[in-house]
Amino acid sequence: MRRAFSKLFATTMLLTALGWAIGHTKDQLWLGIWFLLFIFLGIPLVLLCIRDLLLSFFANRSESFKAWAIVHVCAVFAFLLGLLLASGARSTGHPKADLHQWLVVILPGLVYLAPVFLALHGNRVFLSTLLRPFLRKSNDET
């Protein structure tokens, strides 16, 4: 668990450094590079560190519990991203800012529908992992 906390701390320091670089850069090229690193390196690393931290807390739990935990972490991230985009649209005075408010609901909904979409395209492993406790109870009753 200590290793997971140290990874999360190091990733938080990386995000802080990238945020500082974004705030203090005047050159457009470097500003674009810092934003790309923040979005495509920093945020995924934070999600992976949170996943590792949760898995270290729930090491003795079943695979379906761990899969649900990952889905919930991604849904919280999607909610925060939708909130950020909606507030950005509202603060800039976008003419369709009211429609952007629905992103707070739509993005987490897409995260929760992702296992169903995977199952429809032939990959039923993740969906069966999520549904294992429910299917086991129905099989035990018969």
C-alpha cells in the first residue's frame, strides 16, 4: 500500500509541475506540448495510480468487485470531465451552454454502458466478470 501511495504522490507532483509549466509558459509551442503531456500522460497516470491504490485496499476482494471499482473510478473521472466542460461552456458564454450541461450525465452513462458495448462486439470477458456475483446467486438458487 505504501508503494501505491508513493506512486500517487509522484504523479500528483508531475501534474503540479505540468500545471506550473502551463501557467508560466508564454511560447505557444511549449504551451501546446505541456497541455498534451498533461492530458495524455498526466491524467491517465493519475487514473492508473488511483486504480492501484484501490486494488491495494481491496486486495482480498473478488475479481468482479475490482472490476466494478475500476468502472466507478472511470465514471467519477467522466463526471468531473463533464463538469469541467460544462462549466467552461457556461463561463465563456457559449450560445448552446445549456446543452453542454448534459455532459455531466451523458459521460458517466457512457462509462457504465461500455461493458454492454464490449459484449455486443464479442468481448464478453469483462461483462461476465462484472456479472459473476449475480449469476452465481441465481445458479445457487436452482
